[in-house]
Amino acid sequence: MEGIKNYLQWTMDDIVFDNRNKDYGAYQLRQLTKKNIRIGLIVAVIGFVLFILLSQMDWGFLIPEKKEVLVETSVSLAEPPSLDKTPPPPPPPPPPPPTRPTIKFVEMVVKKQEDVHEEDEPVKIEEIKEQVIAEKTQEGDINAKNVIEEPAIDAAPAAPQIFTFVEQNPEFPGGDAELIRFLQKNIQYPQMERDNDIQGKVLLRFVVMEDGSVSDVNVLRGVSPGLDKEATRVVKLLPKFKPGKQQGKAVRVYFNLPVVFKLQ
């Protein structure tokens, strides 16, 4: 059994070079192949790692620093042009639209034949077919649109506002007590209402103007013509109020005043 070789434990090189050609060098080279491969892989890995490390390093220190040279340059600018504060002239007005030819209207007046001049002769029907009767005769474009100029109407100024509620109400000189005293002193009970025992409260409304005077006295709720008239008369005699104010400015304010008529 010693002469039987166990080829199962042999390598391919041992089988190929069994008892032959081992001295020519090929067998030794094949024996060293695995070792050389391992050495080569190790060298390659080490070289790759060194390459990665070296690529991440900052090699700027090898570049010589360049000194910045500051160059100062002065430039003299011209003064800006002065601003022209003169407003630009307004644009020219648009040209007037073309007008139709007109012919002067001649009023019919009875004159002597020797006093009639050429310009006083009436207009003929043929002349006004393509012309417009106007205050004067002038040339124009017969194709132009006939425009009727409307007379300018001056807009009336807006009436001052009359306030119902204001920041500072108008006040009678001396207050409400003085106002009642004034009414009692000046009211004269109408005889007809006195004879017929007519009593009641007349509610008046008037406007206290900017200067404090009383204006536009109206009866909101009356009792009788005589009492209404007497209350209106006395209210118109009221002296000037201290005017009401809105935002610090004297304004017109409505004022309601009840006047009581009572027989004793």
C-alpha cells in the first residue's frame, strides 16, 4: 500500500510535475504564484489607501503665496447738471374738430330799398342746403359732423353741511336755565288760546349758524296756530349761541327746543 499514491491530497502542480520536469523552473514558479498574488494585492491596497489619503490633503502650502498689490486710482467726476425746477410746458391743445360751413342768419327787418345792403339780404334756400345757419358766415368742411355747442352752466356751490350730532354742541349764553328764563320773559300768551284754555308743548327746530345766530326756525310738532306762531317769534329773538364745533371748527348744527305753554 506504500506504493499507492494519495492523489486526492495532491495539487494539480504535484500531479502534473510528479517525478518529472521539476528542475526546469516552471514548477517553482507555479509554487510562488499564490504568494506573489497576495503580495501584489497587499501592495495595491496600500497604494490605493495612500492615494485616497494624499488626495484629501491640502497641498496649498506648496503653492507660494501671492501678495495682493493695492492700486489706488482717483477719478474726478464732472458735476451733475443742475435740476431744472421749471415745470414742463403743458402739451399743446388738440386741434379743433372740423366744422361745417356756416352762413349768417339775417333777421327780417323792414327797411327802405336804399337802406338795404348786400349783407342784409335774406339767405336763399339753395345756400343753406349744405350750410348751417349761425351767427356768422365762415367756410368749413361739408363732410364734418354737425356739433351743437351747449352753453356752459356754472355749477352752484354746495351748501354747507348742517350737522345733527357734533363733538361740541351749541350752548346758550348762561346755559339752559338762562334760555328758559329768556323764553318766560318774552313769550306773550295769545289771547285766543288763553280764552279757549289751549295749552301744550310746541317743539321747534332751528339751525345754530357758525356765528351762533339762529336760522331756519321750523315747527316740528305744534299745538295751535297762535301758540306755534308765538313760539317761533320768540325763538327768532334768541341772542347768539356759542356755536357748535366739529374737529375744532365752528359748524352749522340743528337744535331742537320744546316751548311749553301753560296757563296758571
